[in-house]
Amino acid sequence: MGEVSTIGLDIAKSVFQVHGVDVDGAVVIRKRVTRAKVLEFFAALPPCLIGIEACPTAHHWSRELQALGHTVRLMPPSYVKAYLKRSKNDANDAVAICEAVTRPSMRFVPTKSEQQQSGLMLHRSRQLLVRQRTMLSNAIRGHLAELGIISAKGRNGTAELLKVIANEEDDCIPASARFSLNVLARQFAAIATEIGAIEKRIHAWHRCCEESRRLEEIPGVGPIVATALVAEVGDWKAFSSGRNLAAWIGLVPRQHSTGGKERLGSFRPHAD
């Protein structure tokens, strides 16, 4: 039994499962490590290859373990599932991760930096608030429609409805209904303010990021899309071609699809 060379690490909230093998594949380490002891445990090991599923907190642990001198590879959980030989539990998951990380055909997820994750937080927070704003807009439209008040579609129509709600002298809305509508209108205004604040931070990041400014030169790409790509893609060199990147984003048809064209079926020439 030799020195550990490859480790499969199944991360969790409190207790992590470690499965390590040597260069011959013999099991060297099989143990549970508490979250507080993870860095201390790996600091005592020689530099080795560590596989982790790309799930929440994986990028954090990847950065921390790389700082200790280890080589960390993140893998999509769906790719690791094929190597699970027994019932699913932490120990068996760690075994599957340890085996999957050594496969030459395995695809890996680039580790994101703290700046990239911070950018993703901005975009995901904005996305959440935009959904909430849309829900409030639909609620306001639906309630006022019950009172016979209809407006045009889009933001301009919502703005007109907010003016109707704000007009206390307008008696087309009963007092009891106006109270509820005022609550929704205040929430709508507060969320719109927060969205504006997030977008200012995104634009500030865009101005400081060379990659984002270069992406903005592409027709149809603005600061929001450019910064989202910089934050989400990570290592651009992980894609062998622009087509692969476009497929990952979703800009080209999936494999085995018609590409939007009608299926014509197989062609069989007639015999003469």
C-alpha cells in the first residue's frame, strides 16, 4: 500500500467523506472528516488529485484545497452518477468520485474565482427581484381588472396603473381595495429601487472588467449579458471551439435535434 495519489471528496454541510487510493488503485484512506477539520486534514497530506462534485460550496473548497498545493477537479454530478456501483450514500459517492476523476474522458467544471461568484450573486439576485416585480405587476393588473380598470401591456401599462392607485381622489377604486393595492404598489417601487441598485453595481463591474468590455463589442450584447457570461463561463479555454461555447450557452440546436426544421424522414430511391 503506497502513498495517497487520488482522493474522492464528497462534501456536505457538516461531515465530509474522504476516499483515497494510491497509484495502484489500492484504498489508502476511507474516513469521515468534520467541516472544521477539512483543511487541517488535507494540509497534512502530500499534494494529490482531488475530485469533487460541482455542487454548492464546491468552488469554495476547490480554491481552499488548491491553496494547499493540491490539484482539484470539479465534475458535474450527472457524470459521476455512472460510476456509483452500490446504493447511494456518502461513502459510495466518494468512491464514485474518486474513480470518475481519473477517467480520461471525464469533463470538468472550471473553478470560479470569488469575483466570478460575486458577479453571479449580483445576477441571480437581480433575476430573483425581477421575477418578484413581475409577480407584483401581474397581481396589480389582475386586481384592477376585477374593478374594470385595464391598461396596456408592458412597463408603461403598469406605470399607468400605479398612477391610478396613487390618485386618492379617484373614486373608481373602493377604499378597502385601495389599501391592498397601495401595499402592492409600495412593494413594487421598493423592488424596482433595489433592481436599479444592483444594475449600477453590475455596470460598475463591467467598466472595470476587460473581458466584459470586449464582449460588449459583439452586436446585441450589453453590460448585463457580458458580465453574466464572464461570471458564468469561468475559463474560456475550457471550450475547444466557439461552437462548443455557443452550444453550452444554448445558441445552437442540441445534438439529434432537427434544428427547427421539419423532419422529412429517410430517403429511399425508387428502383428503375
